[in-house]
Amino acid sequence: MNRIKAELQKELKEAGWHSRGYLPHFDGRELPQFLSLHLFDSVPASVLARWKRELDVTNSKADRILLQRRFEKYLDQGYGQSFMKQHRVASMIQNVLLGSDGECYRLSAWVVMPNHIHLLATRFENFTIAGIMQSLKSITSHKANRILKRTGQFWMLDYFDRYIRNAEHFANAIRYIEDNPVKARLCARPEDWPFSSAWFRARKDN
């Protein structure tokens, strides 16, 4: 385990996060977004179909938020194959996220969970969130399938995104993201989860 953590810390430093160990701050001139991406089997198809029948996610912002909340409650149950339980897969996805930091977006927080990921990112002017997410899904799905020696769908087609309104919302989003492994009972403290911004921030001086 110590070897794995040492390798993760090295990867993070090589990605440039050795100079980003501070707690990020909200900049009102830009619009950070909370983003979530889920594995294709993280919610049973029958449950997802029922939710979509019950909610008007196309026309109602309130229903989109409600759908996201239902997802969050379900995800921590660990439904599905949870491919990111494998450290090689989780580490690869974390590296891909970090690889685009400073190129497509500014990454303020992230967590790679067994069956989903959350990130808080501010896109750069010449990029779109849709384009960023499509690229992220394409790169990581191909790499993950090679690691897992499988083929077929890896991520759900849809993803969740929500604009950050103000500094308080920004701080709450970071807390939510980094507390996710604790809430799911995967670790005792946010900084104990190696595939997260909390883990790195706690070790920034090491």
C-alpha cells in the first residue's frame, strides 16, 4: 500500500500538482462547474428508466437536480462492477483528469470513486464542457478497457453538470467531492482516499 501511495504521489507531482497544493479559491469572474460521470452499470437500467419517466429532465431544472440527487444516493451503494475499485484503472483516470489541467480547464477538486467520478473544473475559453467530457470519456474508456481486457460501453452516455453560483457554493462543492469516499465508508478521512484532491493536498509538503 505504501508503494502504491508513493507511486500516486509521484504521478501527481509529474502532472504539475506539486505547485497546486493550496486550497483553491472561487474567482467570480469565471464559472466553475461541478461535474459527475458514472459507469454504465452504476444504476440498474430499470431504475434509470423509471426515474426518467417520472422526471422531466429536459425542461425542468428542478427535475434535473432531483435526478442527480437520486443518482448520488444510489452510487454509494456500489452497484455494478465498479471498475475503479482496481487501482490501475482509478490511477489512470486520475492521471487523465490531471493531464488536461492547465490545457482545457483549471481543476480545483476531484475524486475517483469505484463507480463514478466528480470534479470541480473551470473550462478555458476555447473549450466546451460537452467537448471536455466527451474527450475524457473517450480516452479513459479505451484505456480502461485495455487494462480490464474487455470491450463495450464503459461510461453512461449522460453526465451531470452544475454551475457554481458563489464562493460558498464553491467551498461546499469541494467539501462534497472530497467527503464522498467517507460518506461511502471507503475511508475514515477525505485525505485517506488516494484518488482525490484531498489526498494530494494533505501531502503537499511531503
